[in-house]
Amino acid sequence: MNAECGSESRMATIDLEPHFLAATGAAAIAAAAWRGKGDRKAADGAAVEAMRAVFDGVPFNGRVAIGEGERDDAPMLWIGEPLGSMQGDPNAPAIDIAVDPLECTNHVALDQPNAMAVLAAAPRGTLLHAPDCYMDKIAGPAELSGEISLDAPTDYNVEAASAALGKSASELNIVVMDRPRHKKLISELEALGVNIVLIGDGDISAALNAADANSEIDMLMGIGAAPEGVITATTLRGLGAPFEGRLVFKNEGHRERAEVMIDGDIERLWGRDELCASDDAVFIGTGVCAGRTFGVEQLTDGRYALQSEVIDVASGDHRFVETIREA
């Protein structure tokens, strides 16, 4: 991946942050109308259309580098989709977006925690541009940098985490998505005596918790969606925490597309700074259901209170932003 823009994109990324907040905010409000109604695709579709409507007016030359929806035929901002009002303008900032307008669609349908509208933005060519496939992932706090790896067996990673964090295996809390594909991983972790925290969805929040020194979570392991992997790599680059990913293909179509889209070995181990290859990046996640942020709250005057988690990768600035928006 090679950046097409330098300092101009950095300036643009900073200047565009209010627009990105507006995009995730609009998606969050639209999805919140479907909380607890049991219709995840309707919630997802509402978030997608609301986010697209905002992006249509953003003054940049944007592109979806990677996004979610292809794997399960869900509504989506499609991979490669042009975004913004300055397409074709040679003076426009060229920005790539890794996006999930609604992370945790099932949690919205059931009104469960940690559903968010999320995106990562960086200069063109610096975020992995790949199909909506799966990704094997490992993440943890800064203390585990250089200590854990997808290339290592489970017992090695657990022992390394124990030593680096000064905890026994039984004191480690490791998040794994509750999926049949993780049967072997869960069995290995059970044999090592760690505390396995099973989640239904939401591995971006789980990775953020793993990187958070104030959280009880110590690591994230297992296979999730690739778009969320790229977004997570961006967040953890900003937090100085480790992340690795390897693409996993469930069908030949995704493998063939990856071979065309990715310059290099599609079976490779992707480091955090390869998935997001620029410090000139930002992460924004706006809460739909309460979790790391509070969820969308409708006020008595009909407006909405929102809370967003924002990470500026270059500065390491990590903050929670509260806003009031019209519908």
C-alpha cells in the first residue's frame, strides 16, 4: 500500500473530522430507531443510507477501501465506492475509508451493548483495500507489543501474556467471539486455564478494551470480519497497542478478488502498521447501544444526544466527544 498524498491529506484528515463525526452520528441515530425490534438488516440498511447521505456532501475525494456487507448480503457502502463531493478534482484530498455503518447489527436487533457506527480514515492507499472476507486477529495492551503473534501457538501467547502482564494464566481474561469456528481455540484456552470471555459480536470494542489499561480484558483472539480488523488496526496504532491479522477466505470468489486487489501474498501475516500504514489517520465510533460509549438518547425537544470515541493516530489523542444532533 502506498500513500498518494502526504501532508495535505494530514491537514484534510484533521479538517474533515467534524464531517466524519456527522457521518457516524447520522448512522447511529438511524440505527437506534431499530433497537430491540429484531430486524438487524433494517437497522443496518438505515445506518448505511444515513451515512451515505452525509458522505455525499463531504468536501473530499473519498473511497471505501474496505467495508462490511458482502459476506452476508447485507446493506453496505460497497468496496471501492466513491464518497464525497469532490470526485475528479485534482486538488481534493484523496482519503480512504474503512467503514462499518453498524458494527454489531445483532446487538441492535436485541438492544444489547456495544453497537456502534464506526470508521477509520487515512490517506489514499494506506488502508488495506480488500474484499469483505474474514480475518484471524490477535490484540492486546501495549505491554504485549512484540510478545504475542498469530504465528505463535496459543500456549505460547498465553504464557507470553502472563509473563508480560505479571498475571497467572487463570487471571487472564481473553475475549473470543462465540462461533463454531473457534471450537479448537476455545478448547486450547480452556486447557490453559484462562478466563474466556465469549461475545456474540463487537470485536472492535473488545480490542479497544484489550488495549485499555483500565479494562479487565487482556487479549482478543480469533476470527472476525476483515473490515473491523482494518478499523481495529487503526485504533490500536493510535493507542500504541499490538494487533496482527491474517485474511481468511470462506469462498473462492473472495480469494480471487483478494488476489486482484492486494499486491502481494494474500496469505501473509499483516502487522498493525501494514493494515493502517499511516499515522495520518483517525478512528471514530459513535455509540448506538450503550457500551464503551453511551447509546443514542432522544431528548425531550426531539434532538439526540450522542457520544463518540475518537482516536487521532498521529497525536495519540484519545477522547470521548459528546454532541447534540437533529434527527
